[in-house]
Amino acid sequence: MLLDGIRVVEMGQSLAGPFAATIMADLGATVVKVEPPSGDAARGWGPPFIGDDASVFHYMNRNKAVLALDVTDADDRAIFDRLIDEADVFVHNVRPGAAARLKVDARTLQARNPALVYGDIAAFGHTGPLADRPGYELALQAYGGVMSITGDEDSGAVRAGPSINDFGTGMWTAMGVLAGLIKRGTTGKGCIIETSLLETALNWMGLHMANFATDGEIPKRMGAAHPLVCPYGAYEAADHPIIIATGSDGLFVRLAGALGHPEWAEDARYSLMKERLARRSEVDGMVQAEIAKQPRAYWIDRLAEAGVPCTPIQDVAQVWDDEQVQALGMLLAPADGDVPLTHLPLSVDGQRPAMHRSPPSLKASLAASRHAAETDPGASMFESVFAAKP
């Protein structure tokens, strides 16, 4: 795989840090996760559970070996230091101040290994008055503005369903680390990659921030609608809602024809996007009146034939069984497990990366740590850890 030969040490908890390392593990890197002897808190985030651990822990920590180490203990620290000596990458999302207290900060680790690419994930960022404040997904969706535009006018503040800031920060961290590895290939020196959940939230809000900077208008919650496109959103068919997304004037021509009103596209009040946006309520009402006359399946067939983007609104069970989703092959069980997990959204030369290893239980993680302590000092610690049975 793409990252064969790259060795990563992760000191991650919950989501953002583990996900960054999971991306690299899925792409072929050798990843050793270091958790405290009490275990990653996400092990208990259930039900549901797969064996002793929550399914979320399995999802976030596949394809890794795991050691339970207390890095303030001399013997455990010796194991950790040997891993760092061999590592290409270190990634963590420990609480602010903990990295320095545990002596896993960039200065300490790069003094041992100057070629180390160091990924440092924070909640509110690494500078500013809130840099020392911890935070979780919900808090950063609220603070970064995401909740202010999620939901509709009547719903109040709503959390976006997926943990978009945790997962997004993991993505940015992985991208930054990989770029750091490329740079190291020419300089021989490591670097420090800093990311945070707040910076990720601000990035997701970038379009709305740009609009605010331009016109001074505070964005509103619009449900399934879009501030820059019309008609665009959820419309109630005779039985179920349907999503319709007409992102251009050309698509509006197609939609108008499929709805039996080609004259709409010829009307100066509706032919251009800016005119439709100025009359959003009117245009949405016109579309809704026609959509309500037939069931969803009728409109999906008719609109798809006309080339108008449209979909049903599916729940997780429907997504799971969906023919298109199944064809993508993203739902894979690890080679040593039987519960399918959603894999990386990419393929390499037509092949999706393998999901070959489930994370070990905390008991196995502690046992692997004892095994590592007995490893010959001249042997590779990474190879020893992965040789231990999960």
C-alpha cells in the first residue's frame, strides 16, 4: 500500500487523534496506538459493543496494534522511547498541557528523533486565550458557528449528526502529516503539524464566513435549503419527501420541463438563479405544488430521466441495503472479525485498502505491553508489538 514502511505512534483518545492514525493505518502504515492502562475512553462508549469494547472503538482503531503504557513509569517509558526512536510520525490529541507534563511534547520527542513528523491536535487551537481549554465535538460545533446554521427556523440549535469536527480534524492532521513526510524526504528533518477542532469548524463555515464578510448578513438556519441555490431542498411528494438540487439555470430548465411547466424557465422572474433566489418562497411553493401530486418513486424516475439531481432521504438501514452503496464496497469486516465497518472513501489503482486487523481488547493491550517489556533491546519494537497476538 501507499504508506508501506511508514511507522506511526498514536497517543489518541476518542475520535480526532485515533481517526488521523486510522487513515494512515488503512493506507498501509504500521501504527501502534499507545493508550493509558485505564484504556481509551471510547472503549466504553456503548452500547452497542463488539466483544468487550464499543463498536465506535473498533471503527476508530482498526488496523492498529495497541499498547497500554503509563509513560510516567520508567519501564513503560523505555518501551515508548524505543517506539519513538523508530517512528516516522507521532500523533496525539491529549488534553492541553498534558503533552508537556507527560514529556511527549514536540521538543522532547524531536530531540530524540529529529526526523519525526509530529501531529498535535487541540480543541480550540494552539494560540489565543482559549488554547488551554479542552473541548468536545458538541462544544466546537456551537463555538465555531456550525450549530447556528444547522436545523431550521423552528428547531433552535441543532448538532450536525456526524462528528464533523473530530473526523475533519483527523483528516487535516493526516494530510498535514503526509505533506510533512514529503518535505522530510528532501530535508531529512521532521516538522510539527498543528490542527484543532475549532480551525476545522471555521473551515467548514468558510462559505458562510465569506458571505458574511461580503454583505454583513448573519446566515440563518435553512433546513435542507441552500443560501445560494434555488430550488434546492426537501419537497414533500404524495408519500415521502424527496431531495431536489438544481444548482444551475440549465438544471432549472430540466426541472421545469419534468414538472410540466417549461414556461417557468422562459419567465424572466425565474430564468436566472439570482431571480429565483429573490423569489425563493414563491419558487419553492411552485415546485412543492407539483411534487405533491405524485409519489416519490414517480418523481425520482422522472427527474432522473430528465437529468435533475434528486434522491430519497434514507435512514441508516436503507443506506446499508442500498444497491449503490453495496456496489462501492465500503462496508468491510476486518480479516479477524465479522462486523462490517465503513472503510476509507478511496481506492488505490482500483482496489480499496484492506481492513486486516481489529483492535485488541484492553486486556490484550496490557498483555502486549508486558510482552514488549521482554523484547530484546536490539530488536525492532514495532515488529515485536505487531508480532504479539491481539
